[in-house]
Amino acid sequence: MTAYLVIREGSKWTDVFRLVDGESVTIGRAPTNTIVVKDERCSRNHAEVFQSQGQWTLRDLDSRNGTLIDGQRVHHDYQLQAGDIVRIGNSQLAFVHDLSQAFPDSNSVLRSAQAVQQDDIRDETVGPRDDESVLETYEATTITHRRGQSRFLEPPEEEDVDVSLPKVGRAAANLCRLAFELAKASDVVTLANVALDGLFEGTQVDAGGVLLHARRPSPKPPIDNLEVIASRSDSAHRYHRVSQFLSTTVMREGQAVLARNVMDDSQLGSRDSKGDILATSVICAPIRSEGKVLGVIHLYSTDAGKTTDPDDLEFTLAVADTVAVALDNLSRQQELAENLNQIRDENVQLRERLGAESEIVGASEVMNQVARDVARAAPSRATVLIRGESGVGKELVARAVHFSSPRKKGPFVCLNCAALSETLLESELFGHEKGAFTGATERKIGKFEAADKGTLMLDEIGEMNAKTQAKFLRVLEGHPFERVGGSEAIKVDVRTIAATNRDLEKDVAEGTFRRDLYFRLHVLEIVVPALRKRPEDIPELAEHFLHRFVAETGSKIKGFTPRAMEELLRYRWPGNVRELKNVIERAVVLTRSQYIDHTDLVLSALRTAGDTDLDMADARDARNEPASLADIERQHILDTLTQTSWNKSRAAIILGIERSTLDRKIRRYDLVEERAHND
């Protein structure tokens, strides 16, 4: 049969709880109960309602103040009858079977506790009641809206303290604010001081301290290594540490202690320099976490007019438990911070390792974009196509992809397709059997087999012939292959990275490169910029190569002269980074002074890949035409600004002048107006 408990707190009926068959209901002050009764006279676990032989039964759980039915204390299991009023402290719970009888219309509720008490006086017998006779006026539901921070989290002004509010209510509000402040503490000392401030506000004490173990606690921590983390005294005397006897008792038992009238008790009180006992009452509560005692909170009063009571003990114990939770959270935060720092250190080490493996140098925006492309491509198994002029470092980018990928522990194999003939290229890729062709005196493992579980980079993929392209495409599609001259099917797990300086789209249009292979390779693309397009990286690259070759040769060279660096920035580097590396190596070998000068740099007169024959012819013709030095300077500055898309900072670096000097020359030669005219 369906049953309900209608709950009354104070002067109003506040809630209706439906009893479910087969489920027991616990009643008490602790928040873990099914029905929480906020009453000081209610025990933490007060009573239980459960079903027995089809009847709902009430059992008192050895509560402190007892459970009453019709004014009689329940000592044994009691079978509830419709209309019974269960009294727990100042709260009542009415047991009914049918809410329609208890609330026949929206304007009625159960009768008041006073009416029930009068019936108890008239009728001492226990039995069913007429539900319709216990109805009174029902109050309309009201809804209150609230914005902002709860007023319970705001410290009250002294004149705002409501002395009429029960002490337990004030303690709950103080504890709520204190827990909020403890959660914000960033270190143990701050946390301990916040706890003491809350304790002094909520209890009748004038001195106290928070003591914690000096080292990490164990299940049975020693009692002689407590360290005073924070202390406070509002009296004329400084704080005195808790006595050994009291701390030993509290930590051994794991229970809080309240001792009053301890003026003459040397084991509980504390003495000043004159030997007089100071404390009149003492509270000592353990800070407990998961069965371990982390420390103690020690409070005492030296004023006979301030006497601590059990409520102060309850409040101190609640604060101690809250401090324990805050300490655990703070410890976890510190562990997370340490783990985060460790992860950052590992990332730095990985980046350093990646830099050591790939030797990618440069912090320009275009190189940052390359780094982002590498980071996106590395975790994938997809084929990567790396484009760029010869000498820009395509192989270094491929190494970066490999060593940033899950295959980093596998082999990295590189093969230049332009350096081999058609027969040798196929043999290098797929291997050959003994006697497959003239000179094949033994079996050879190809690059695909050598790169199993790793990465294979094919440089200058555009130079691969049509026959090899077809076989290569089948392997990329996941099909097994055979060695040259063999019949055994071989299947490998290899990620392929292709690199080229050719216009593959043009080769596809002309029929020299397979269209299907192009689309199979062109899954992920990384474009490596030419060195002339990132001049801001030239000083860093030059210093990098200088330090390397100085270490290799034992040279005493310290750096570059300003004129030498100006030459490096002005030069267009048709050979890109490879040419810069060779120029620096040659200068280190030839230079006899401590600094490399512009005369030590051997720079070629070759045109870059971006220069056309017409441009070069125009440049030669322009050099043969007479012109003033100012006209030549004007044209050179304009060309540099045009090449850098009018990025004045980059242009100033290439020209080897200050940014302010460049601005003056732009105004002198009216270059801004000419740029607007050209646009």
C-alpha cells in the first residue's frame, strides 16, 4: 500500500516524502540521511522507517533524545498506522496512506501540531484517525528570487549580528563563509590563518594555533613532530603550544576534546614565564583525512568570563574536518602543478630533441606556420607532400614530422629519387633478389622494408619514372610488393613523405607524372619558404652554423662584423639554407681574425628560382645605363620594399639600416606616393 511521511518543521508543514516498497528511509541530522531534520535535538542518525511483513515499521536508532509516537517514547519496533504523528525533537512527521484524504483540496493541509497534541491528551489510545478531521488552512506557495553572492558568504558587521538567531544557525553561517574562504587559500600558512580567524569569530576563545605534521603523514603518525603552522593570541600573553599530554590523547584517539576549569591542571593548561597556568578552558580537535590524523587545532581561553561549551567543540571539529578537506585539495593542486611543470619540462626536452634531430632553425612567422603544419601532420598516418626550392630544408621538415609522430621510435629512411637511374631506383625502393640483374650478387632489402614501422622520405619525387610510379602507387594503396626478380609478396607498414621542388601540377598536365599518384601524395601539404622570404631568420641561422663549425674546427671566431651581417641580409640566397651553410663553413675555414668580415664571404652571382630571364636581362640593361647614386638607392629601396610587401621592419633589416632611416628615405624619394600610384 502506498504511504507518505508529511514533514513539519517549526510552524509549517514543509515537505511530503513518498515511501517506496522495499526501500528503507533513514531520518537524522546528518546530510547522508534520506530525510534530514535540521533540529539540534535530533541525532545524526536518529530513526529508520522500513517495511516488515507488509507493514511500515518505525525503529529508533538509539537516539539521544528519543523518538515519540503520540507522546510515548518508542523503545521497540513500532508498526505505523495512518494518522500517526512521529515526533523527533521539535519536528513532526505525519504518516498517511492517501494524500487525497490528507489534502482533499488546494486550500487545506494537515492540522497543526498543537491540535494533534490536544487529541493526544483526550485520547491516549493508538489507532487509526479520521484524516478528514485533521485538516486546516493551506498557505499559498511563494517563490523568492535572489541574485549575487549569498549573504551567508559575507562577513556580518558587528551591528548586523542577529542575537536572536540560534547559536547553531550562526555557527552554520560562519562555517559556510569559512569553507568558502578556505577553498581560496593558495598555501598551507594562508589556509591555517583563515581557519584561525573563523574559529576566533565562532567560539569563545582568545588564543589558538594550527599544528600539522612536519613530514608526510602515515597511518600511525608520530606525535612529537607537530609544527605550529599558524597561531594567534588576542590576550596579553603569546600563544602557548598545546601540551604533550593533550596532543597525544587527541591524536591517538582521533577525537576532539573539550576541557573546562583547567586553571590548575598542568597536563591540560599552559604556563607562562612565571609558571602560572593561563588557560581556563581548552579545545583540541584532530584534523582527520581518510583515517589519518594530519594535525590538530588547539584553542583555549584565558578569560574566566569566556567559557567554551559543547557547541564550540562541535564548531571546532567541523572547522577541523573542513581544513582537512582543504589541505587535501591544496595537496592535489600542488601535485597537479608539479605534474604540469614536469610535462612542460618534458615538452621542452622533446622540442630540444626535435630541434637536435631536425635542425630546424628560425622564429619567423612563415617558419612558425611550418611548425604548426608539422604539428598537425605528425599524429596522422596520411601521406605528406613537402614543397620548396632546393636547399630550403625539406628533409629537415620530414624528420620533424617523423620524430613528432607515434612512429618516432621506428626508422627514418631517406631516398633521393633524382640520384638513381630507373633500374637502380626500383631496386633501392623494393629491393632485389640474387641474380635479378647484372651485378646483383646477393639479395638486397629495399628502402620500403628497411622503413617498416617507420617513415620513408622520397626526395625529388617528381624525378621518378612512369614504371616505378605505378608500382609505388600500389604500395601506397596498401598492396604487397615483390622484390626485383622475386616472387614473394611482401607487405610493410610504412608512412611515406614525398618532397619536390618541381611543379607537379604542370607535370601532371604534361603527362610526365601520374594523376592518381599526385592525388595520393597530395593528402597533407607543407610548403617550406625560400630563405629570401624569411630574412629575419638569417642572423639566427648564421649564428647556428657558426657555432657548429667553430666547435668542429676548434676555431676562435667570435661572430660577424656589422658589414658581414649586412651582406648576408642583402644577398638573395639562390641556394637557400644549404648555400648559407656552405658560405659560413667556408668563412670559418678561411677567416684568420676573431670576426668574419664581408670580405670572407664568398657569394655567387646566380639568380634565384624566382628570377626570370627577362628580369635578369632588364637588370643587366639597367646596370649599363648611367644613373646617379641617389637614383640607384631610390630604386634599390623601392625594390626591397616591393619584395617584402612594404614590411618596413623586414626591409630595414635587409637594407642594413635603422627603421627611422628607412622612413626618412621613403619620404625623401616620395616612395609612398609612387606605391599608391602603382596600386
